[in-house]
Amino acid sequence: MRTTLRNLMPTLLAGTLLSLGMAAANAAPDRSAADIQAQYERERAVCLSGKSNQDQATCLKEAGAARDVARRGLLEEGNPNYRRNQMDRCKALTGDEAKDCRLRMKGAGTVSGSASAGGIYRELTTIEPAPAASAASAP
């Protein structure tokens, strides 16, 4: 049997999540076991319905791995690594663009799309008043 990157992805994903979150495990807010199990059941249902973007076996493995990591408190949005990653996306920008990026990463504006659809699109609309007309430029 050949081992391919695709076959290793669930293992690599789980290992990466574990290694990135180990230091922050105690800082993450606790989710109840019932919440974690409910999330797993929702993800499992998507896998079994065929609506995921993966083959069923891979989808089920990843759902189980995510549940195991969540039980350790490593998949929380409150995880400092998750927040740091979000803010790192804005480092390449400057000025108002960087400020708007940080606002979008904190949840301002609208969010659409999904990872399975190819990406998450975050949009923030800023309305700026027109500059006041000067008396010299009036007709």
C-alpha cells in the first residue's frame, strides 16, 4: 500500500493542531463534553450525507480527530494561537487597511463563504464623508 500525502493529511492535521495548541491548552475556555459531542455529531452527519468536500472515510477521521483535540481544549476560538494567526494576516498591510483588516478579523462587517467553497470572505464597508467644498472652488 502506498502512503500518499492525502492519506496522511488527517494525521498531519491532528498533529499540527496538537503541537500548536499545547502551550495554550490551559488558557482556552472550557467547552462542555456535551457541546463537543454535539459538534462531532453535526460534523459526522455531514460526512455521512456526502456533503463534505472529502471522501467519507477521511471526513470521519478528521471529525474524530477534531473531537479529540477539542476535548483537550485546543480548538477554541479563544486559543491565543488562533487569535495571533488572525492578526498576523494583517501585518502585510499599513495604515487604514491594516486597521480595517484587524476589525474584520475581530468580527466586524460580514462574513461569507466557507473552507469547502474555497475560502472565507470578510467584508467591512466604511462610509467616508465627502470633503467639504471650499468657497474658492464653488462656481
